[in-house]
Amino acid sequence: MAPHRFGAGWDRLRRPVWLYDPRTGQKPYANPAALSLWGAESLAALADRDFSAQSPAMKTRIQRLVEQTAQGAAVSERWVFFPHGQPVTTQAVVSMFVDDDGQALLLFEATVEDVPVEERRAAEALRHASTLISLFDIDGTRLFSNPAAFRAYGDMEGDFAARFAVPEEGQAMLTAAAEGSVSELRAVITRDGPRWHHMGARPVPDPVTGRTCILLDEQDVTLRVEAEIARSAAEQKASMAEARQQFLTEMSHELRTPLNAVIGFSRLLADADLPTAASDQALRIHGAGLGLLEVVNQMIADPLGQTVQPLPHPAASADIPGEEAEQGLSNGGETGLRALYVDDNESNRTLVQAMFATMGFVCETAVDGRAGVEAAKSGDWDVILMDIQMPVMDGVTATRMIRALEGAAASTPIIAVTANTLPDQIQTYVEAGMDDCVAKPINMVELLTKVSHWAQGCWRETALAGPTATAS
């Protein structure tokens, strides 16, 4: 029904005039010229049409008009309508109209235009494009923006720098674009919150005034940027984890190696037939070494809980516990159990030789992995003890080379003797072909028990369950 205040006057106008309800999409009034434009016989026939199926660009454009005309402003812009599917290009002035019931409607006053085909197609493509496109004057004031840009920024679209998360970056880009094309990735603030946009700005002439303007196009690349940030963060986390593990490995090696000598030799001294005062001093050194080892374990967060058994009083028996260990001791005494110990540290080599000597075992040494491989080729060994971190050739590489040898040498049981006992390191030893592991500082009882076990010919009958696995 026509508004009673203006209906009669509007009906006499030759230009199309109609009211549009943005809430329902209906046209509660249209003058005869508007009915002709829309190809409707009557207002009732026009009202029967369903205008609710709108594209996102159209919905955004209508919302923009509602916001822009709410304070009494009139907006002049080109509209292409499609009555019965046929395009009609108009230049329309749109303003806010409040009807008798207090409802805010949009008042369209249109003039039909004859616009070239290419220009019409370009205009419609621009309005429906997902790329955010805006035109600014040289000072950064918006002259035009397509629905996608308005949908992203709303009221913030009016100022070039205001859409940037860091406005100074926007001002710098505006200044640079006046001299030539600029392409940058920038953080922006949209209606949906912070986003990442790839922005391209370039100088163009204003088709209305001829003055230089800045054309800005934007693509939302937030998902891609966030994926890249997540990937970078994951790589950094992995790098930090690797660096931490490397630090733990080096600290473990550097601290446990001297402790190996302190704890090991003090044990041998305490087991020796020394005067009471000297034995007591050896026990004190041994106890201090164990205490320091506990501090080291806590500092490097030892994941395997490696500990050394407390040293018994010299009067107590230091024999290897268990029936199997006793058999190994007997076998070593009668046949001379032969072991090859590969380690670049002289104190470690001397200590292990001294430990073996207490049991009557024979222990020969090599100073690095390469020398260890050569010794493994030529010797008849019951067991090979292999340090890991060595110059010339490390213990893992040496183990792989021994396993690749021909003949019985390739089958010799190999026990890692190392301060590097993190879980993934142990897995590396297993994959290289090692059969067991003894952690440094060396526990004499553990070492001799494992050597005895593997020298009995039962190697490879049990899998390496962990660095502290012992014979059952």
C-alpha cells in the first residue's frame, strides 16, 4: 500500500520510485514507473514475487545502504536489476524512509541508463568478486569499495590506514603506493577480528575526477599464514628438543665420564686389602661420588633412573651375585674369558681392566671405533664392550661395521658402555646391532654380571629390553 503522505505525488513521477523493506526483501510500494521497470502489472503482483534469494554480495550491499542512510544521508550508485531475468541498469539515489508504523525502509529513486555491455559486466563482476577491492584518494579516504571489502571492514573501511593492525604500516604503504605498485603481507583488523591479508596497492587515475587515486586489492590468506606459523613453531619446537637432547647428551658424557673413574676406582680401593683408615677414606670418596652422581641425574633429568648400587663395606663379599655369575667367574678363571673394551678415555679403559682383573677376566682395549673394528676382526672375543661417543669413529658406526664382518667376529655379543642413555639413543644402539647396555658411571656388579651372561653363549636368545636389563 502506498504511504499516504507521499504516494499521490510519487505516482505522478516519471522516474521509477519504490520502497524496499530490508528485513523481508519485499517492496511495499512502487509507483507506475517502477512497476513498469519491474515488469509488474500491479503492486500486488510485485508483492507476490520472492526477492529473498540474495547473493552474499547483495546482502552486504543492502546492509551497507541501511547503515549509510540511517543518519539521513542519501547514497547515489549504480544498480543492475533483473526483472523477469532481464538486466536493467539504473543510477539510483537511495535514502531512508520511515513509514506510518515507524518501520525503516529504503527509498529508491532510479533513472534507467544505457551503459555499454562491457562496463555493466565489469561492474557486476566487481561487486560479486571475493577479492576485497577499494579505491582511495591520495590522502587515504575511501572513494569506493566493493561488497567484499565492506563485508570485511564495515565502518573501518573509510580510512586506508585504519584497517591495518599497525596503522603506521598502512600509512607507509599508502605513501609508497603513490609512487608505484606495492605488494605486502599485513595483519589487519576486520569485523571478524585479526586476519592476515595479502595486499596490493597501485596508483590509478580517478575515472570521475582524473586525479591520482590508490587502488587496493586484498586477499584473505589467514589460513595459509596460520598453517605456516604452526609449521614454523613445530620446527622450532623440534629444533629446541633436538638441542636439548644434544645438551643432555654432552652434559651426561662430560659429567659421567670423570665420575666413572671416581666411583669405580674408589670401589676397587675399598675392596682392596688396605689399612682401615685407607679403606674408610675410599668409602668416603665412593659415597661422595654417588652423591654427586645423584645431583647429575637430577640436573639432566635422567629419564631412565640410572643409579649405582651403594658400595658394601670392604668386609662384605664383592662376588657377582647369582648362580649364573658364579658360573661365569669359574669359566673366566679356567679359560680366560676374553673381552675387548673400546673407549677413547684412558681412565675408563684402566678402570674396566682393573674390574675384570678382580674376576680373572682378560680385557684388551682399543682407543676408538675404527681401532675397535680392526681388533674385532683379528681377535677371538667372548664379548665386546663399546663406548659410544668417540673420535675417529663412534661406537654405533663401529658396531654396524662389526655386524657386517664375515665369520664368527660378526656374531660377538656387543655391550654399549656409555653415559648416553636417553630412550631414543638406546633404540639407536639396538638398531645398530648391540645386545645390551651398561650406563656410566659403571656399576661393577652390573658390568661383570652382564659380561658373564653374554659370554656364556646365550647372546641373542633374549632381546635388549633396556639399558639396565640383566640376565634373569
